[in-house]
Amino acid sequence: MTRIAIHGAGGRMGRRLVALTHEASDLTLAGAIEHAQHSELGSDPGTLAGVGATDVNLGTELPSNVDVVIDFALPVATEKIIQSCVTANVPLVIGTTGLTDQTHAAIDQASKSIAILQAPNMSLGVNLLFALAAQVAKQLGDDYDIEIIEAHHRFKRDAPSGTAFGIAQAICDATGKDIDKDVVHGRHGDDVQRKRGEIGMHSMRLGDEIGRHTACYATLGEELQLTHKATSRDVFVRGALKAAKWLADKPAGRYGMADVLGL
């Protein structure tokens, strides 16, 4: 039985993590963490998630009896939970997106002490898409134009999505490109003709779209598209729970979903 604490347990994703943890026969909810100003502090996270009472209350500190922590909170809170996990020597799965370079540096430092798995998207299908997008880009080369299109709901704060950056990074790693120099974000103006080898990045914000990502490859005469569309947020939750079970007994280091999938 893997004992899980959820950081951000009062949020939308956190509540689904609570619900699916509660339903799983090999998992138990050992902690539910939120920020000090959260309106539901002291409440039962199972009740908030609609699955009935648990033996846990929504609090602000990491409990001592946990095997692994899952972070799905706001980016500003991620560094605090990283430090808490280092202090407690507990592995950490980070699903929060929109992280700063400073936070990524904190992850690198913490991974010397504990096992940390950080991914821009916890979906198993999306992480397979990363691998496929990289393989296709490497095989086709710069004779094919590459554009990445992502769509999310109107309330999403960061753009482009962490998943879109994940696709771009996978392509750059496979082709020797620089994500800061070779990725073009949108196009506007009188002289924006595509340059050979560049990667276009475009974001759409549409109603209640959960998440849609497409990597397009085109040359004169043909086009190939690789698309992943999420129809339920539970796909991210199930991926995070799978990652947590996998990570719980791993040695210190920085891991990704590709490690979980054996890619």
C-alpha cells in the first residue's frame, strides 16, 4: 500500500487526485496540503472531493507518515513543497506547470537528495507523443516545416502550455535545435515568412477545452499531424498516481514520465 500526500488537495486537480486515490485498492491518502489562506482548511478532503469522509484533514504541513507526495498546486507554492520533501526525505511527483527557471534549479538541487519526477503533462499518451514527435522530426529533417498548436480552456493562466513546451523540447533535443532561439511564438506583421528550421508555436484558449496538442510536419505536397486530445482530466490524475507508485521506492535523482513508461 502506497501512502500518498497531495499538495494542492483543495484545487480542481487535487480533488480528483483525492477521489481516485480513495478508489484505488493499492493506495491510501495519508496527507492533504493547501496554503494557509485556503477557505477549506480543516475540512475532510474526501468530502470536498465527493467520495466520503477519510481519516485526513486538509492542512498546511506535510505529514510524517507518507511514502510519496504529488504536487498539483500553483507554481508559487512548488518550491516550498520541494523543501518540505527534502527535509522529510520523501519522493515528490510534480505535475504543476508554469514553473520558473528558479524552480527548475531548485528541483535539480533537491534531486541530489530525494527522488523527484517532474513532467509538463502526466498523461501516458502525451508522454508517448513526446517520443513520437521527436522521432518524426529527426527522421524528416528541416525539409519539413514544424508547427505546434495547443488548445486549453479559457481560464488557463500560462501560455504556451507546459505540454507544448515539452513537445518543442523533445523535438529540439532530437534535432540539435535551441528551444530559446529556434521556437517562434505566433506570427504578426508584414514580413514573417517562415525561416527554414524554425518551430512555430501557437496557443488557443477555447471554452472548456481540457487539452489538445498537435505537432504538424509539412513539406510541399504532404502534411503529417500527431494529435493528442484529453477528454477527461482524470487522465492526468491516473498518470500522476502511476508515477507516484513507481517513484516511491526510487533512489535520489531527477526522473520523468519517460522513465515510468520505459521509453
